[in-house]
Amino acid sequence: MNRLKELIDSLDLSTEKFAKIFSISISSVNRYTGANKTEKREIPTDLGIRIAEKYNVSLDWLMGNPNAKRYRDNTTDALLEVYNRLSDEGKNELFNFAVFIEGRGKGNG
């Protein structure tokens, strides 16, 4: 299966919704997923990067590398993105929880 099609299906998105999210045409999505068999096209690199970043997938995986892992290992980046969206109160709670977890780890050393 085409990796972009696999991703779109796993996100339960319609072709129309996916096209709208990335401001591309439905026909382009169909070309990239192979739904348009007469005009198949590779995903442009810049679009592939945007998709990979938005959905936390490896660009290698998205482009079809059979040895690539699906998800990027960017836990720190993802956590920072969540942190930046939190209210000040939420940031304080998250910080306190992180300190709590850190303290638990030190007790096991």
C-alpha cells in the first residue's frame, strides 16, 4: 500500500480533508496516493516534510523506505510543542509533575 494512503486512512481523513489541511488539490492527493493510476506522482519533498512534521512520521517511512520506522523519535520536540500550547497554570502543573517523576527515578538509583 502507498504510505501516504496508509497514513490518510489511519488518520481517518477523507481525501478532501487532507487536501484542505495542506492547501493542495484533491487531484494532487490522488496522484500522490496512487488513486489516479494514469498520473502517479511522487510527493514533493517540501510537502513530505510538512506531512511528516504534522503527523510525527518519519520522512523516510513516508517516502517508502522499507527499513524506516513509521514514527519519528522526537519526543522532546513533541513535548515542547504541547508545553507551548498550555496555559500558564498547565505549564506549572506539568513542571511539577516532571519534578515528581525525576524524584522517583533518583530513589531507584
